[in-house]
Amino acid sequence: MAYLANLPSDLIARAADIRLAVFDVDGTLTDGRLYYGEDGRETKVFFVQDGLGLKRLQVHGVQVAIISARISHPVALRAEELGITHVYQGQGDKRACLLELLDALKLAPEQAAFVGDDLPDLPAMRVAGLAVAVANAHPWVAEQAHWITSRPGGQGGAREFCDLVLLAQGKAGNEKERWR
């Protein structure tokens, strides 16, 4: 996995401390496009490899959360399918939501990562101990990130982050063996 080669030691140290991984949805867990049917219903497309990454984090004791500014039934369905219980939609202030979640889980900001792509994600990214931007992130978001994935949102960017955390926490070898 070339995207995990030659990573800075400070990035590995940040990722090793992560106990909560928080994801934006549109542009991060999806490619950012919104699809509307003739009946006005919204559809989203999620990348299956990202989903497995989120599930593997949970298996290894990292809690996963979604914080989204929009409200979308497909997000609730996908979260349920992946076993994600911390789902916050309609959040105009992602920073405040993250701080409340950290308080409820009794975690320090350094134990949280926030993965995002656009300007509403910046305040929460500034709180998190590990701020990650997917490859298609707005330039202002990318410049604030501790790490930028090589793949875009909705196309493997979230999975790269998950792989980083598992590597930093010494669990990547177990994962590789599990699937042999």
C-alpha cells in the first residue's frame, strides 16, 4: 500500500492515539454528488471498501461517528448497515457536535480524528487530534489537514484513513493475516 509508505513519525503518533474516527458524508464518504429521482427522493452512492474499513476500525476498538450538515435517509441506512451508532445529521456546527460527542464518550480531542472535504468541516478538524482531508478536498481544507489521502471521497479516501489508523495502532498485520 504505497499510500502508507514513508509516513512522518508525528502522523503515525497521532493515528496511534485515535479512539474515535469521525467522518463527514458528502464529498468524504460519497463523491459529493447528489442524486434526485423523479419523485424527489435522494440517492447516495457509497464505496464498499470504505465501509469495510469503517467496520474494521470498530472491530479493533475505534469508535466511528458520522457528523453531517445535511439530513439524508440513505446516510441513516448506511450507518445502520455498518453498525455506526453515533450518527448526527443536520449539524450546522460540526465543531460543537464533535465537542459534545467527545464529552459524552469521555475522550480528549487528541483521541479523535475528523475526516472531511469542505469548509463546514474545518472547525471540527481544528478540534481533532488528527485532521484528515480526502484527495478531492477544498484547498483551504487540505492546507489545515495533518494528512491528505491519495484517493478522493467516495472512492477509497476513507479506507486509506482506516488503514493508516490500523497500521499506526499495530493492527494492520493482524488484518492481513485474517484475510489469508
